[in-house]
Amino acid sequence: MIRYPLIGISRHRLGIDGKGVTSLVCGAGCPLRCRYCINKKLLAERKPEMISPQELYVRVKRDDLYYRATGGGITFGGGESLLQASFYGPFREICGDAWQINVETSLAVLREQVEIAAESVDEFIVDCKDLDPDVYHRYTGGEESLMEDNLRFLLKRVGPDRIVVRVPLIPDHNTAESREKSIEKLSTMGVTRLDVFSYHIRDHDELYEKKHHDKQEENGE
């Protein structure tokens, strides 16, 4: 049976991870080693819980009314969400079409996983880091070309309307000029939905504390 390596669920997120009210379902596992990674702290404290599509549905369905009323749903994050691409089809069969299914992804995965996800995911929220190969490698330890190739494929497969690309300014790693070059290149690739922002270390610490609190709340602690 397909299982999802659950770290925690953050409920009632509005306009942060897709349209409407969403629940962020955080999973374990990632091929990258990013400098400012929240999940490193979370995974140091607990092992992921392996749950089935039906078990996840039972946990998130209490917010069904919010999802339906706002056009929201479930956003799978990570770690790298597309490592669990085979989970989304079975989960879609259970929750139906009334919920939006989004994934937050670096696209640093095999093409096969992108293809599988494209069959059942409504919106892809892509964290591209930076399109300069050196900047990307220094920050993530991975190869920018893999992300870019998968993004080009995804643009052709599902179209730009279902893809949001996040373009951050990362302290001590890229510059405003480098980010602007990334934005220009993404535009020429056909990306029409951009989320341009800056990383703040304090924000990462606050998000970690929120995820930690949400996990305790979920467990009744």
C-alpha cells in the first residue's frame, strides 16, 4: 500500500499555498541540501509517520467546508513533495474533484515523477531558488539544469496557468541582479505566474516554530 512520510499538517492557511483555504501536508525526504532548510530541524526531532491516502483523508476532511467554499484544498510540501508523486492519484480518488491539490516542489526529481504528478495535481508551486547554475549549486548542492529541464517539460505538459514559480532573494547566496536575470529567463521560457520575495532567517525560524506547534496540536499535546 502507498504510504506518505508525514511530518505534520498545518491547517487554515489562506492565500499562502494556493487558492483559498488550504492545509499544508509536510512530508519527509529531499534530494537537495539547502542552506536554510526548516525540515532539518523537524526531522531531527521526530521520525515521519507513514500514512495511507485514506488515513490522510480522515485527518484533513474536517476542513472540507472551508476548501469547498474558497476553492482551496490540500497542498503537499516537504521536503520534496514529488518524491511521493504516486500518492496523489489514490488520494485524488478518495477526496474527489472538489478539493484543489497543490504541490510545492523544487522539481529536483526524475522526469517520471513529474509526469505522474501531472496526472492528478492542479497546481505546481515551484521553488526555483536561482537559475544561475553556480548560485543554485552553492545553495542546494544540486544541479540547476535538472530543475530547469523539468520546468520546461511541465510548462508544455500542463501549461503556465497551473504553475507558480517562486523566485527568492537568498541572503549570502544570490543578488537582486541575479534574481532579475532569473525572472527574465523564466519569462522567456513561458512562465507567467511569478512569486518574487526575499528570504529572512527570522521568518524561517518562525515558520519552524509554527510547524512544530501545529504538529503538537495535531497530536493533542
